[in-house]
Amino acid sequence: MIRYSVILGNLGNTRDRFLSSGYKDQPPKEEMLRQAASIPGVSGVELVGTWDITRQNVDEMGSLLAKNGLACASVLPDHFSQKRWGRGAFTSKDPSVRAQALEETIIAAEIARKLGCKLVNLWPGQDGYDYPLQSDFIKERQWTIDAVAMAAKAFPDLRFSLEYKAKEPRTHSTWARAADTLFVAQATGLPNVGVTIDTGHSFVAGENIAEAAVFLAHFGEKLFHLHFNDNYRSWDDDMIVGSVHFAEYVELMFWLKEIGYEGWFSMDQYPYREDGKGALQGSVEFLQGIDAMLDETARGEIRGIIERGEAVESTAWFRKKLFRK
Amino acid sequence: MIRYSVILGNLGNTRDRFLSSGYKDQPPKEEMLRQAASIPGVSGVELVGTWDITRQNVDEMGSLLAKNGLACASVLPDHFSQKRWGRGAFTSKDPSVRAQALEETIIAAEIARKLGCKLVNLWPGQDGYDYPLQSDFIKERQWTIDAVAMAAKAFPDLRFSLEYKAKEPRTHSTWARAADTLFVAQATGLPNVGVTIDTGHSFVAGENIAEAAVFLAHFGEKLFHLHFNDNYRSWDDDMIVGSVHFAEYVELMFWLKEIGYEGWFSMDQYPYREDGKGALQGSVEFLQGIDAMLDETARGEIRGIIERGEAVESTAWFRKKLFRK
Amino acid sequence: MIRYSVILGNLGNTRDRFLSSGYKDQPPKEEMLRQAASIPGVSGVELVGTWDITRQNVDEMGSLLAKNGLACASVLPDHFSQKRWGRGAFTSKDPSVRAQALEETIIAAEIARKLGCKLVNLWPGQDGYDYPLQSDFIKERQWTIDAVAMAAKAFPDLRFSLEYKAKEPRTHSTWARAADTLFVAQATGLPNVGVTIDTGHSFVAGENIAEAAVFLAHFGEKLFHLHFNDNYRSWDDDMIVGSVHFAEYVELMFWLKEIGYEGWFSMDQYPYREDGKGALQGSVEFLQGIDAMLDETARGEIRGIIERGEAVESTAWFRKKLFRK
Amino acid sequence: MIRYSVILGNLGNTRDRFLSSGYKDQPPKEEMLRQAASIPGVSGVELVGTWDITRQNVDEMGSLLAKNGLACASVLPDHFSQKRWGRGAFTSKDPSVRAQALEETIIAAEIARKLGCKLVNLWPGQDGYDYPLQSDFIKERQWTIDAVAMAAKAFPDLRFSLEYKAKEPRTHSTWARAADTLFVAQATGLPNVGVTIDTGHSFVAGENIAEAAVFLAHFGEKLFHLHFNDNYRSWDDDMIVGSVHFAEYVELMFWLKEIGYEGWFSMDQYPYREDGKGALQGSVEFLQGIDAMLDETARGEIRGIIERGEAVESTAWFRKKLFRK
């Protein structure tokens, strides 16, 4: 039984560098939680530091979650939305900023504990570099390993999941692809550090999302979390799931079943100009549709198709599903 | 009623730079024609100079076509597979090679006439450049305009369709995108010069294939021909149609109906490791499936969806078609 | 003698979707103008509606420009930074928004006239679409042609230059590439409508920037304006010019001399985390360095290199310049 | 002191899928070796199975190498140029093909030993997949680990270096990026298995080449070998080094010195239409130019630049080198 969640902020205002006041209005948190809870199948939300959750509002948020029957799927510390992180959080050249980045992680972990949430999702978006001759690749990667290890050691009851992204807001992120982020997770030597795949980030990294999931799960036991959205492969467009791609989501969902993934299926979009709730609901419905399609019969067919590896056969299978004949 | 065709060579051997002897065996032409004719819905083939058709075998090929009940959808002069074209055909810096490129075009037109074929498809793959400071952009584009104009003027009963491709085998092609190729077509001042969209080339150019088709057809009355294949957007993988993309083919097929496109729907793939006939047939079936999906009701729905422009609604429409609910 | 300018806002605060309050502080306009004027070689600024210039402050801005010895290189109406443009300006499905987009263009033209500025640069960033089945390609392109024609007809003493960009903030822009934007310019039938190349936009569109410039200038007499910045080719990173690429800027500068381009060389960057003035000055210095390199001797050498088209020779020429031997 | 080598076949004929007979003529091996030896700075060659070296000609090739004063920098078993590998070598679904792939590796190792060569470079280009639902990601990656481990265990005196490439000839390669290939190398548990960076492959993978080198060398002690060529980032164009990029090669060469890389600097290009020797020599000269630029003073400057991380300063440093002021 798949557990679906949404990132709460997806229901709020959306901004970009050209329209920094935002494309929409910001609804109150209560309204956003009500909307999340009203999406059929959704039972959890992810909360982002600064934007959604702080030490100050954690009790209030806990009550609101309970009232709406929602679990906290993860807490994401804010390592990206404040001026102090502008030139890096864990990889800032300023040691006091690095200490603050760790502190934010600790705070997020405390919040997660209070909310009965088992996962801290780390997306240190400002960690990386923009220009040639700007990054000390050795020190900076090591700093991320050390900080994650410190936080994860302090909270052995929580899982820390590292979300990679090839670029944006930096032209090059420190955690850029599945395998290099697996390396960071393993370098901590801790069982409670793993990796988050954001399907859109994986597309932009040039990965096949199903292969990335299998790589982390089967070879490293490190697929801790999943963010879903769609794009045109060259940028993190954060669109409704299934709006561009179909076959690759089928392949991903098939393999998630094969490897026994039991984490959340969380929607992470940026519906700049769309109704937030409608966009998230559409994404969940798309995944539910594929989930229903992949019954035991279909999975058996797919296993045979993969074993034979003939594209004429695999594409025929897709057409059968698309056109019902 | 859609007329489907295939490029004959797609049924033959396939090679690349690493495996230049080829992934498969080369069947005899008779066999390839029989296979083409046996694909349900296919009524035409495109013939490539050197590879499929020459002045010498034109009568024989005409008989074989007749015998198999196939029309010649187009003739493609060879401007790419011989050493003499290696540094350009119409844009060669050597005037005698440029003359030969024109001569090949004339020969192809004569062959087309003999076969009762109305279309000469020009894909001068070697025209372009690889390195900075290698191309005289002014002269070279003008040479292509002049050559096309000369051929098209000499054969006013035929249509000459210019096929663009952003790159490969050159890192930059002279006819790279829809709009710049429309410019070349219009610069000839001739009504019988237009443009071919190859869906895979259009993806690689970063175009939306439906928009490119509308651009050429509605704004320039210049959409003369269509080649179908699929890819992962960054390279001309020449895969089975629909193996990667779905929504964008639906959008293309919808608009082809809106603009009243009446040309061929021709399969142009490179089934390196696949059964050629199976790969082509799968592509045709995919397009037939979409064609059937786009009945008058569906087209009416889509017109409304486009008028309102809400992605929540358009993606819901796709899910309805994918999952039948 | 090259005239360099900068977009004034490049000296101000920078924001993105994650850090919407901005990476830096916003200096007062007077300070930004002083900084622009202090960059050696810079004699003009481009002013953006809403951000820099409005009907209300035009006289004040005129005085400040005069005081700082700066010309107004262009006025850019704001078609992107307000909520009302969020779903398109010229291509909004709402006719009253389209009317407002035209009105903003007219206001920008009036402002330009008052400031003695000859160029209105149109970058309607919100014009385009995000999802399949969202755009009426026919109507929307036509709306942009009509609006531009109306404005340009009303101000025959000004030039209107259309700036294309393949994507962002929409996943697909209406004016996406050089040639399709040339088509729009020519469809107005007006001599005072042309095209702006932003070097970064051209890289992202997969164009060779020098070829795009020649295409517009030689074949259409429509290269009206130039914006300079650099990127890694897949996104509009808006970096310091020359930070990633070198050879292609040399090729561009060579051809700009060959075709006799006489417009502004304007810096358009987004120095998110950099000192704005330093970033712009670095870009100007890079172009000045290439300009000095391309003396009559060098240009003669390059003409020969292009005529012969040998990459071994052209790359040797670059090494001679890079390594002085 | 940098040791430069070239892949011998780069001096021979070049083919692609459109011009499978080749753009040039194939010189005799003796001639190619003479040419390699005559490039100033080059002291080694890499030999490719089937194309250059077989069990049959190993003694003859050894004599020719000695005669020309060339070392064998590496042997590359052929896992890509024969029909039997068309659907995979180490990852073929046919166990007998997998056995042959291992056998070819063993043969290459024996040849390397005979030639006094310390490195076997594995580029199993046909390993991967093309379509969704075609690959068993678990089995296939494991097969590559097992085969490499078997060969490397049998030849503990040799180093086996795994060369990754995101795609081509498959749309997805099994060894696609630096970090996932490091994972394979480490999974063998053997000290004599490492990774080859091909700079062009790294560009196409979206990596920063310097960061990839540091990642493998510093974090894994696994940077065994380097192949040099240039491209436009979206495809493996295999161009002359430095023809497109400059800053990133400087960054790479700087870091190779910092991490103490002592392997070969090997040229691996595809000079389709260029004089092979001229193309390779140009690449070596480009790297020699950067090597000379990076004297102790320059490296000290760069260390400070990286420590401060200011792009205004780093780009100024590049301009100083480019324009000598």
C-alpha cells in the first residue's frame, strides 16, 4: 500500500527570479494543510524549515497535522532561502555559516522527533559552485560528509536522506547525482544516512530514474525517500507528474515494487501558474494509475520482457496499455 | 485517411562508428520491399540514393514497387554516404563537389518523376561545420539556397522538401531548425520548396514538434513532409515512435488535423539492434492508436482545453486516456 | 569604436525562486548609475520598466543619466515581473492583459523618446507555455506580431528589437530562437522591427552565436541589439562573459566586424553572488580584449582560415593567441 | 613531467553511421606508429583490440613500438566493434557472449604483459540499454563487477581502468558517470581496479571534469587513466582538445597537479575530416601550453583564488592569461 505525501509549500505561492513577488497568493497554513488532507490518497506532508516549520510553531503545526489526520513525512531544514546561505551552507567558506548549517539540521531533527517524523530530508541547494576555479572540491565534499555524520550520529533514531540535484541554484551542486551522493552517505559510515531521489533532478542529471533507484536500493540499501515531479529533462521544471513522461515512470514504479521500497511517495512540484491542489492531486492520480496498472500479471509480463530485452516487445506492451488493444 | 510510409533502408543493416560492419545482416531489396508492404497501413516507401535507388536500378525498383503495391513516397538523394561529401555537399568549399551535389539532386528528381513520386526530400547531412572559425555562414547558406532553387525550378511538377537537423554528422548543420530552414525555402521564391520535420530532429533542436509543424504549415504553408521516430531529446536516437514520448505526439497529431496536413506520415528510424519490420510496425501502430484516440469528440475537448490553457485540466485529460477513468 | 552598455538592474539585488528576498542588498539608483558610469568603456545603460524606469521617474532618470554622462541604450518594458503577466503578456488568453502589454510597450516607447533613446528592447518573458495542449500556436504568435506592429507603426522613429529565449520563465517561449523571431519581425512588414541576440539565450537554444548574428544581419538586416553573458549551454546562467567560453566569442566578434554591426554591446548578467560592478566590468574587459586581438592582421588571418576550413589550422591560431607562441 | 600518449586508431580512418566506408583512407600500422612517434612530447600509444592489436600480431607490434621508441600506454580489449557485442559484452543476456567478453579481457591483459604495458583500459561501449523495460539493472551491473574482478584478480600486476560514458552506442551505458563507475571499481574489492576519465565523456555526463578527477583520486585513489578530447557538451564529438573549452581544462590540469596524478595524458579523438596527426599534435600542444602556464606562481595564485571563491577575481585571472595584461 503506497503512502503518498506532498511538500506543503507546493500549495502556497510560487516565485522565480523574474516575478519575485510571486505568481499566486499565499494561503494560510491551515488552509494548505486542509487542502493537502483533502487529496485522495495523501496521508502525509513534508515541512520545510523557515517556510513551514520553526522551533516556534512546532506545537501548533503538530496540532494542525493531527487535526487534519496527516503524518509528517519529513522535515527539510532550510539551507537555501536565506541570505546567509547564499554562498553555501555546509560548504560555505565561512566556518560560522557551516556551523549554522549544522545547527539548522539539528533543529530540524528535533522538530522531526517532536512531530513523530522519522525522516530529515537534506537538500542543501546552495552547496556547490558556479564558476571554474571557485570550489575546493576536496574540502567542500568532506565538510558535507562531516556535518551529515555529526547530525546523524546525534539522532540515531532518525533517518537522514540526502537529496541530490545536478544544478540550481548553483551551476554545479556538491551532491549532484545518485552515485556521488551515495558515496557521501556511505562515507559517514552510518546506517541512518541515505539518499533521496527527486525524479526531476534525476532526469536533469541524465539518469534513468528506475536505474538510479535500483542502484541506491539494491547496491547500497540507501534509497530512503522519493520526490516526484516531471520536466523536459534539461531543467528542474517541477511539473505535474506524467505531464511529459510516461514509460519511465512505469519502469520506476515497477522496480520500486521489485526492490520492495517502503518509503513515502512524495509530490514535490512548483505549480507556478497552476492551482496547487489540483496539480498535486493530478500527480498522485497519475502514480495511482500506474500502481493499479502494475498488478501481478503485468509485473510478470514485464519481468519476461526485461529478461528478453526486445524493444519491439516492450513497446508493444506499452501500446497495449495505452490503447487497450 | 492517413498515408503511412517507411524509409526502405530502415529494414536493412544498421551501422555506427564503432560497429561499422553493422549490427545485422543486409536483406535483399526484394525482401525489404515485401516486409514494408506487409506492415498494416503502410502504402509507401522512401528511397535513398546510393543505398536504395540509382539511375541504373530505377526501372527494376519501379517494378518491385508495383508488384508490392507500394507508392514511392519520396526520393532522397545521397548527400551524406560517400567520401566526396565528407566535407559538405551543397556547402562544400570545392565548387566541383557543389556541382555534384546539385547533379545528385537532379538525378533524384528524374528518378522521382519516373517512379511517379511527387516529393524529393533533401537531407544534406554533411552540410554544416564542426569547429569555430570553420564556416563562411554567408556563402554557405546562400549556396544551399541557390542549389535548391535551381533544382526546384527545373522540376516545377515536384516538391522539394528540406529536412533540418541540428547536428550529426556535423556538430552544426546548415539547416538546423524549422524556422531557419523555412527561411531557406522562402528565399528560393518557389512554391514547390518546403520543409520536412523529422520528429527526432525537432526534439534535439529543442523545439516542440507540434509548434514546429504549425509554424511551417500555418505561417508559411511549407510543411511538406514528416519523418517519425523517438529519442531522449539530446541525440537523434531514431527509436520506435512512442517509446519515450506520448503527450507530445498526441499534441502533434491533434495539430496536424487542425492544419489539414495531407502529406505522408513516414517512419524514419535506426533499429540498430531491433527487428526492422517490428520496429517500423510498432511505430505505425502507435500513430494509428493516437489517430483513433483523436476522434471528433476528443478534438473538441482538446480545443477547449487549449482555449482555457489550464495544465490541471490538460493533464487530467491525458490521464483519462491513459487509465480509462 | 565599440559602444558598451550595461543593464542597470545588473548592479542591483539578485533573487531566485529559492531566495526570493535576494542574495544582496539593493543599492539606490544613483549609486547604480555612478557604478555603471565608472566602468571603463561603458557609455550607456539599459533601463527596465517597473524595476528602473516609469512614467513617474523619467525626468529624474534623465537628469541622473546626464549627470553621469550615460546614454540610454534601450528601454525594456516590463512584461515579466508583475502578477498580471504571470500567464503571458502579448500572448495572455485574457484580451485585457494583452491590451496592457501593448500599453506598456507604448509607455516604454514614450519614455525612450523622452530620454533620446532609439531602441525599445522587447523581452516578453512570460509569453509562451509550459505544458502540452496549453498553447494555441496560431493565435498566440499572431498576437505578438500584431502588438509589435502596432507599437512599431506608432513610433517609426524608434527601433523595436525582439529578444528571444528558448525557455524560462516558461518551459517554451513564443520567441525562442533567432530564425523564428526574425520571422515575427519580418511579418510586421516594418523596417524598424528587428531582433536582439542575447548570447546566453543563443547558447541555450543550441545556436552558434556567430551564425545567429550573421543570419539576422546579413540575410535579414535585422540584428538590432546584443546582450552579453555566458553560461554552461543548458540554462541561462547569466555569468560573466568569457568565464566558460572563449573561441565562440572570438568568432562572434570577428563576424560582427565583418557584417558591420554598429549597435550597442550591452552586458546582461545576473551576478547572484558576485559584486555587480566587478562582474560587468570583467565582461567588458573580456570583450575589449578580444576586440584588441582582432586587429586587421588577425582578421585577415581568420578570413583565410575560414576559406580553407581546416580545424587543425584554426585551433593552431587559437593556441597562438592563448599561449603566445 | 607529463607523459603524453595517443590512441593509435585516431591516426587511421574514421567512419560514422552515414559514411560507413570512412572519411579518409586507412594508412598502414607502421605509418601510424611513425606519425605517433613524430608528435613532440608523445612517448606512448594505446592499442585497441581487433583494430590494432591481436594475439597474432603482438610480437610484430612490440617490435614496431620499440623501433619507434614508443611505450604501450594501455591495451583496450575490443568490446564494441564486432557483431557479437551488438547487444552487450559483459552485460549481454547471452552467457556465452559474457564469457567471450571476459576472454577478450584476459587476452588483452596477456597482450599488455607481453608489451610491458601496465594498464588495461576497459570501455565496454555496448554494455547498457536503449529502451525502457530493457535492462535488468541488478544483474547487469553485477555481471560487470564479477567479470572485472575475475580479470583483475588473475592479473594482479596490471591495473584495470574502467572508462565510463553516459551514452553511445547505447542510449544508456552501464558505466555512465564517474561515481557509479567508482562504485563498480570498489565493489571488486581489488586495489588494481580503477577508473578512466575521458574528458569528453565527462562533459556529456554533465560533470565538471576537474571535480570528477578529484573525486576519483582523492576520495577513492582510483583515477588510473585520462583520455582527452573536446566537445560541445551534448555529444561525444571527440574534437581537438581546447577547440571549444579552455577554463575547464585549466582547472583540470591545476587539480591533476594538486592531487599528484602520475598516469598518462592520452589523446582520444575522432578526427573525422581532419589530418589525424595534426589533430592529435594540436591537442598535445594545447595541454603543454596549459602545463607551462601552471607554474608554481600560477598555482599559488589559483590556490588563493579558490580559497576566496570570488568569480570576479577568478575571471580576472583568466583574462590576465588570455590577454597578457
